[in-house]
Amino acid sequence: MSITLAPQLRLASRENGRRDGELVLVSPDLSRCIAVPAIAHTLQEALDNWSTVAPQLMQVAANGWSAAEPFKVSSCLAPLPRAYQWVDGSVYRHHAKLMYQWRNEPIPPQYEEKPLVYQGGSDVMLKATAPIEATGDELDIDFEAEIAVITTDVPIGVTPEQALDCIALVVLLNDVSLRRLIPGELARGFGFYQSKPATSFAPLAVTPAALGANWRDAMLHLPVRVNLNGKWFGAPDAGHDTAFNFGQLIAHLACTRALAAGTIVGAGTISNADPASGSACITEARVRQALQGVDESRRQPYLTQGDQVRIEVLDTNGHSVFGAIVQQVAILQNNPQWPG
């Protein structure tokens, strides 16, 4: 199905006592919803049959919302509570520049030629209000606001242009990082694992067509607003200064293997070079402060018990696009002795 012809849909997975929840179709103003078990019981089932399911869902939406139920964000799981694959990239040039400065490493020489990606944990995807759990605040707990897409089946060897037809949905997420563990893991040469706990998602998954003019060049072009403990932290635009778009990311992933429907592909932590846009993660803000000569003792601290993070995208009319991610940090008591 061509992206230009894709239906304008907003979907969520409502809690029903099962791991994957039940698929509901959500009204454009996010006030009403309709369960659609006759079409698909879960979002994964819908993605498995997207070419036939999406038009049916659009027909339900076209019939109106008079008989729909109230939509409650609090009753939603992540759009895909567990996914076949979760792959994250790093396409924002300024974020890459600052992160490699933080690690005292040069940017990889092929950064502009081949996307950087890693495979994250997809067995547990957290709802928007789930706590950020960690076994100690000495792990330097960080949030990372990101945009991702969810694919249909992607054949091996697709071109970036062909990959656009495989983008079913767009989502908003918080890719939590334990910064203290990252350097040690990467130094061992086998990538992230313990430093990347479960990812949290805003409740709504939205088709590109429903984003209208805010979706172009295979990227979302809206600010992603981040508040920490009720105060503005940043609002970088998700469409600015990227080395690659989602079509190019997906084509890179499919160079040597096909991707299953329900694969989640992230673009990495959103970042703009303009300091007035703030930051979408704490580490980037700390690096900026270091470059300005701010003493380490006065730099932005990492998250600790009770801190609250809010991540949301508003359209040009001020309406929430994906719903908000609102999470508090919960430090667990059974702390292991982490290696230095």
C-alpha cells in the first residue's frame, strides 16, 4: 500500500488482561475509541495483514464515532507491548557529535554513509505511565525522547524508496539508558545490553497519512517536547539535521535479511544544533554545559528516585499527536554490585 494512499488512522492497545491487549481505533481528537475484534484482535494481527486490515479500519472510522466509547490513555499498553524486533539508529548529527565527545571518541568515519544501528530488547515494551525502574541511581539514569516507525513485512534488498511503502505507523518513545554502564559494555566490543532497560511508548500509533504535512521526506517534522519535574527541558524538532530518514534506515536493515511485520525502527535521540531547542536527553545537556565551561558539580544531574519525565508531541494546533509519556523513577532496593 502506498504511503500517499494510506488511511488516516490512530491505533492503541487497550488493557484487557492479556499480554498484547486489544486493538482499538481512536478518534482524531483522541476522545473516543472503538474495539475492532471482527477485524483484528491485536495490533500485531493488524500489521500481519495490513493491506487488507487498514482499509477496513478506515471504513469503521468513516462510519463515525457516535457509538464509540470514551478513550482513556490510562488504560493503554504500549502500542506493541512486545515486538518481533526493536532496532534503534542514530541519525541526528548533533546528538552523535555530542555523544562521541562524551565518550572521548571520534565519530565513526562512515557516519554519513551507513546508518549506525543496534538491536534493543523487544520482549517487554512499557506503557506510557510505567515507572522507570532501576537498581540504583548511581547508574546515571537517562531518558531519550525518540520517534520510531513500525513496519509491515519488509523484503530483503528493498531500496529506500520501496521501504517507504513498508512504514505502517509512527510512534513516540522513551529509550531509557543507564549511562554509567555504557562505556564498559561498548569497550567489550559486543554492544548494549545491561545499559538499555525496557523502552516506554506513548499510547498512540499513528499512520503517516494522519500526520498530514507534518510527515514529509520520511520523517516527522514537529518539536518533541520534554519536561523534567514540571520544567521545560527541550523541544528539538524531529525533522531537523538528520543524516538519514526512515526509508534509508529500513533499507539498511534489510540489506541482508527480511524484516517481519511489527518491527520497530527508531531514529535515535532527537537533537538540534540550536541550543535554544534544549535537549532530549540529560547526557547531551551535560555535554553542552561542559563545553560552556560549567563545573561538573553544577551540571544537570541524572535521574533519581521520584523524578518525573514528560514527553509529548503537539501538532500545529496544539493537539497531542501520540498522547504523552509521563514516567516517574522508581529505585529498587535489591541493588546488585555493578562492576565499575
